[in-house]
Amino acid sequence: MLGLAIGAGVAGAQDVGVTATEILLGEVQPMSGPASLIGKAGAAGSKLAIAEINAKGGINGRKLRAIYEDDGYVPARSVSAVKKLIDSDKVFALTGTTGSSHMVAMLPTIEEAKIPTIVHMAPNPAVVNPRRPTVFMIGPDYDWAGFVPINHMVEKMGQKNGKFGILYQDDDFGKALLAGYQKAVKQHGVASVAEIPFKRGAKDFSAEVLNLREKGVTAVYLGTLTTESAAIMSEFRRLGMTPLIGTLWAGQLPAAVKLAAPSGFEYLIPDYYASNYDPAGMKLMETAKQYLSADDHANFNRYTVSGYVGTVVLAEGIRRCGATVTRTCVVDQLNKLKNFDTGGLTGPVSFDNAKAQAVLPIKLFQTDPKNATVKSVTDFISY
């Protein structure tokens, strides 16, 4: 789809994970556990990119292959998985790096190995602060996911005098969202009346929602994944509450939208990837029919796009190295990447900055619960 230039000829000294005919990649994904919907989709996006590239002859005469490790959304398992990929499987690079706390847990191993790594699923500020020389992050910091919906509620939805609240997962992921939320309420001078953490894997939110009702919230940010958001919205309805709601990118997953639809809330979702209902997303879904299993295609979502874009971006770094592919060369080429076109799946991707972070513009979506779909509220906007 994105037209990697294909060349011929293989020469020179190669690096670990590279042979005359193949380049081996690795991924750690939550393919089981509470975030399995995300991990399976991310892996499917990588598989799609690899299949598409290989169908066109590979990269400079080499095919790509990937090994996928499941961490079950448990940071300790993430560390074990990445060590296996690096030490036992001898992968050349990493293209999938699971959740936020999980990525932070893996960083010491990644830094020690000096392995090229693309972070495209969980853009935690801690990943690039301080700068890790071989780590490249696609997407704005998580805190922007907390900022953008609150900003829109104040500026466009009549909440200048509103009472705001947030529920957030009590880990690095949730705290980054909290920081963005706090930035928005401070910038606009609005009231934050409730900032409530919850433990990862929580299922009962009755006490937290009751707390929000007692505080009289009119607008709420949900720093949640998929099933939690639906459970909280259901509790809002049970208690007769009708706050405006915003959440993060995972909220536009088709499964998440369907789970939340019975509650009837038209909640806001920021994202830096195209949705299934954007022209670029629909085009990629059509391409995916050729390469993905029926199950993977049926579960196509923004994390499929994420996995696809992350793999294609790494592949571009590899392509630019020509016949002699080394980790040092790929890192050098990725550091020079500027305005790489993803065909509308994101804004242009650039790593030529101090953090090697592609701070992509964000589009705001809103759910249509009657049809269990999402619609665009804004174009991609840089903040």
C-alpha cells in the first residue's frame, strides 16, 4: 500500500537477525488477558504490513518474518518475553512493544541490547524522557489523550462552568492521562472536583461512580481501556447521570463502541490513527482482506492500523540501508526520517527531533450509539 522501494542484491556484513534472504523481527503483545483485543489487533497489523511487503518482493531482496510473544498484559511477562526475543530468538528489531507500564519495564533490556525499537501502541512520555538512542515512538504523549476531549468540552460543548472529574488506571498509563486532564482543566480554569484512581483489572465501579455523582460532575474523562468504559457508562445510566464523556484512543475500537452503545452516550475519542470509517482506514481494511485471516479482519481496529504503520515505518528505515542491513544503519536512517507519508492513516511521521518521537496531529471522534459507529468531529489537528 505504501510502496516501499524494492531493490536487488545482498552484500556486506550483516547484523544479528539478518540473513541473505530474511530479516527477523520481534513483537511483545497482550494477546491474552484484559487487553487481548488490543494486542491481537496490533499483531494483525504487523502481519498485514509484512505480508504486503513480502508480496512485493521484500526489502532489497530480503523477506520479513516476525515472532510474536504474548505477555498477557503483565509487565513481568513483558520483560521475560523481550529477553527471549533478543537473547534466544535473536531478532533484529522490535516492532511491537505492548502497554505503557510494560514498555517502561522492558526499556532496560532494550537499551542494553541497543536494538532498534518502534513504539506505536502506547506513547508514554517516560519512553522518550530521557532519550533512548535506539527507541522511536509514534504518536503524541498519552497526556494529549487526556487533554484534547476536555479542551473540546470547554471550548465547544458549553462546559466553561462545568464540574469535571476523571477515573484513571493507577499506573504509568493512567497517570499520563491524568496529567493531560489536569493540564486542560488548569489551562481553562475550570473546576476539577474528582480525580479517582482504580486498580488495573477492576470490574466494579459502583463506588467510584457514586463518588462522581456526589461531587456533581457534568463532564468526565475515563482513563480506561475497553470493558471498563462500558461498565462505567452503564453505572452512570443506572444512577440517572448524564455527564459529557471523553476517553482515549481505545474508545473507538468497534468492540468498545458496541459494548458502550446500550448506555446511549455519545462520548468523545481523540486519536492519531484513522478509524475504520475514515477513507484511509477503509482502504486498508480492503487490502487486509487479501492477507489476514477472517478473524483478524473481523477484528480490524485502530490498533491494526497502529501495528501496520509501526512495521512500515521500521521497514522504511531498513530499506534506506540498502543491501547491508545493520542495527546501527537502521537507527541512523530512522533518526533522519522526516514527513514519511502513511497514506492518510496518520499525519506525516518524523523522527528527526531530540526525542525521536513522531508527535502526530490528533483527530477527535464521537460515537453514534444508535449505529454503534464513530464519526469525525475534527480533522487531524496539531496541538
